[in-house]
Amino acid sequence: MKIIILGAGQVGSTLAMNLTGEDNDITLIDTDAKRLRELQDHLDLRTIVGHGAFPNILYRAGAEDADMLVAVTDSDEVNMTACQVAYSLFHTPARIARIRAPSYLAFPQLFNSDNMPVDVVISPEQLVTDYITRLVETPGAVQVLDFAKGLVRLVAVRAFYGGPLVGSALSTLRDHMPNIDTRVAAIFRRGKPIVPTGETVIEADDEVFFLAARQHIRSVMSELQRLESDYQRVMIAGGGHIGAGLAKALEDKVQVKIIERNPKRALELADRLHNSVVLQGDASDEDMLNDENIEDFDVYIAVTNDDEANIMSAMLAKRMGASKTMVLINRPAYVDLVQGGEIDIAISPQQITIGSLLTHVRRGHVSNVYSLRRGAAEAIEAVAKGNEQTSRVVGRAIGDVPLPPGTTIGAIVRDDAVLIAHDNVVIQEDDHVILFLVDKSYIHDVERLFQVAVAYF
């Protein structure tokens, strides 16, 4: 696939890294020549220095025969204009734009061929807000990912001593929960993946990824760790788009306090939020945290634009008694360094955004993609199309599907019913099939499984 990416920031460069190793023809455009040289030294791609919305720059990038334009610069206006130029002058078939401003996002009808020809709008702030909201709603989880409009979830948890399944084989899970169906999709032990079988024994500190219907998630978690109580009190540091959106999403469910340094922004938040307490001040101020009884809060979430400030304020909050800390980290290299200990969960907006972008790049009727383990693994929701003659999966039992190494089918969603994967389950047309890949290098093999022969059409 020939793809033009506008913007070599964290999102654009991470997307380029994900796609260049998958036999794609990538052209990356940015105004920062030094940044482009650095990326070209490490990645097999073409770079162009220039303004991504200018017609002559898009022409040089090959927009006339490109399959897709992905505009992820820091400017909403540049991204939208680039999509307009690509559509009007070059008839580029697919156009994706990152849009951050709530003022634009409030009017989705703006984005269509008659107005602003953007096929897919990506809002990193909204994606991150939704991601953190799911974590708050699922105490004890490290990751919570939705499939099939939330009917089934992939949840990652850390196994601890005290969980009934820890020290036992996975085959005993059915004995523990005879009325609940679940599937362990993968286990990461000391950073290395294990494809689970019935004989696999869960060890303490394993990171376990399992799939289950949404209503069964807490029951399955109780087998791997002592269940945490529902969060009642949440403190948010940072009143930007993410902090404000998170407070808005949570304030009717839990008690929320939000700290914002800028006095003007704090006043704006006080007007917009109805059930949240807005505090103007520095989240790293020990006296403020003490005055607000930080030790009584179930979770402290730092989402300012400053990685170091997020890390330091969360460490301070944890030492002062906050039960759990979550931190937004923009530099991917920091994520592994800080998670664990005083930082319970480190959140990478790039990895969250990349999954949404990859959903629209993948071939083979893919409707959902999540990038996991810093891009090494993926969870995919693919829709089965065709029949027994034209499809490699339709009409076949799961046990007979030729899956690539390290790939497991975890669940099938059929007409709003969740079917946890067992070898004898037969895949039907229009089933949503949820797969887990511990080795992303096999992604094209998975895509080919869900591509339909020409005879189908």
C-alpha cells in the first residue's frame, strides 16, 4: 500500500515505524529536515521536507497514485487542508486526519465529501480519555480494550499471590468458574510472550491477557488477583483536553477533583464541569496535596503535557498515600522505565492512537486494531466474509483455521452474542473474530486469512 504521512512527530513517526516493516511504500512529510534525516537513517521510507498541505509538496510525494493520506501534524487546519487538496486535486482514495480541537469535533457532519473530505477523524485526546475511563471503571486492570462495540473486552492484569488460579494450570479455570466462559489469549512472563495451553501454569507477576464478555470481566479478574474495590475518589492533575474530558466522563460516577495550574483555564473548567471540584494550583505542591487529603483518594491521574511533571507529581502523591497512580507519558522510552513501583500504570498516547490508525490501514475486513506491548503485539477484530469456497475461515472450525505462529483466536461475536473460542466453534459469515498476535511480523498472514477471493464479488 502506498501511504503518505504528514507530520513526523510522535504519532507520525510511530505510525511510520509500524508500517515500514510491513511491505508498505511510505512517504513522510515534515518541515523539520533534521527530524526526517534521523528517521530515514533508521527506517526504509522516503522523506520530503515541506508544508504538507501545499499542492506541490503532495504532488512530489506521489499523491496522484497514493492509496491513503494520513495527516497527523500538530495543526488541525493543516491536516484538514491537506485532505481537501488531496481529494480535490489528486483524488486520493482514503484520507485520515488528526483533529484535536473540541470545536471541530462537536460537528461531525462537517467531515464528508461535500464539506471537508476527511474519511476518518482521529482524536488522540478522546482516544486517551476513553482508554483511561475504562481503566478507572475496571480497578486492578493494566489494560482494558473494547471489541464489538464493548460486548467483549480484552483485559490485561498482573497475576498476584492470593489469586485462586495463580500456581494452577489454565485448564482448572473451568472448574473454578463453571458458568463463565473466558479465554486467556496470551501471557507475558518476564517480558517474553507465552502462547497459553491448558497445561500452562500461571505464575505470580505474569501479565495475563484474557477475553470475556463485558459482564464477566470482574469474575475472571478475581481468579488472578484479589479484587480491588470500585474507585470512589479520583484526583486529576492537568486541565487540558484530556483532563477536562476525563473529569466530564467520570464526574457523575465518582468524586472528582481536578488540579489546573493556569488560573484562566481553571475558571473555564469550573464553568464547564458540574460535579467536579476544580483546584487552581501546582499538582506537585506537597501542601496542596496534603490539604486535599490525597491519602483518601483511590487513584491519582497525571495528564499534563509535561512528562517529568506527571511522573514527579504522581510519585509524590503515591508516597503521600494515594492508592493508585496513572501517568500520561509522551516519550515512549519512558513508559517501561517508570511503570511499576510508585507509578502503577504508564499510558502512552502514541500507542493508543496508533491502534486506531492501523484499523484503517489493515487489509482483510479489519474493524479494530490495538497495538500492544510497545508495538510488538496486536489485538485485532476482523469480520469474516465470503463462503466456504471464497474464504479461508468461513465454514471452518477454529481448530482447522491455519493460524500463523503465536496467533490465537480468543472470541467470536455473532449477532450480539459472545462466543468464547473453542476448537469446535465454526466461523460463519459476518462473525467478528477477535485475534491476538504475540508476534506482529505475521500480520500479513492474518490479513490474508480474512481476504476474500475475487469470485465472492
